Amino acid sequence: MIHIPIRVNVLPFGYSNIYVDRQSYYYNEGVYYRSYNNEYEIIAPPLGARVFRLPANARVQVINGRKYYELRGTFYQEDIDTRNHLSYIVTGVKEVLDMTDVDSTSIKKSIPVQSEKQNSNEIPVAGTRVNELPADCRTVIINQQKFYESPQGIYYQEMVEANTINYEIVGNALNN
């Protein structure tokens, strides 16, 4: 397949300037750019890029007990720095995922990505636990706690037990 670069004259409104290994890049809603002559070229997401906003349609996936956010083959992992600022680091692109913890210095290994399928359209009851969030959930903060809200108004809370991430249903917007 031949790669034809896409270039633009102006960056989109709301872009961020980011650095990876001292290289300057630009980011907006899951799209990455680099300067090219007097234009900006759209590029593949650079591994290790740190962004402070996830793309709008990124969805949570748990792979080998770890939580990632994925959009169009790009995987992000949450990171909280020493000043308690939340960011997201590109840890995988396409079918390869870096399984090293974001803050770890251990040896990196890559595995092929196999996402789990959504398996039910039923609205579950409070207390039910699932191993994957429904598609298009969004993160919400309520009373300084992080929850995930599904498009159907179901609220989930992340539960980590024995190196496994599950999500417990804690409420339904329709019943509140």
C-alpha cells in the first residue's frame, strides 16, 4: 500500500503542542501532526506522547487486566503525575500494545491486541459486575469520584481486585 501524506495549512482550533523525545508535535482529538516545511503533516500517533484530553470517542478496554482507552487503533493509558494531574500516554498503535506500566522502568513487551466483545443489550441492575464497559461510555466526576456513564444512563464504578479490572453498576440516571 502506498502512503500518501496528508498536509494542512492551519492546525485545528483547540490543538495542543506536545513533545516526545524532544520532538515537537501537535495534537487535537486523536489526530497528531508535525511541522513539514510551511505546513502540518498528519502522522501516526507517536508512542510515548502525553496528552491531557482523550479523543471524544475513546472507549475503555481491559487487556490482560490493564485498563486502556482506545480509538481507531491507538491505545492510551492513564497517568497521574506527582502534582495529581491526570494525563494519557500513547502506549500502543494498531495491533501492538506496550504492556509496560506508564511509570515503570521494566522491560517492555508487546502483545497482539484482542478486544473483548460486548455481549448484552440488557440494562443490568445495581451491584452487577461486568469486565468491560459498554461502547461509548463517558467519564464523569461526581462528588470527586470517577464514574463511567453509558449512553443508556447506567453508571459504572471501576473495581480492581486481584489484578483484574471490573466495573460495578452503581446507578441508573433514569431511576434517580
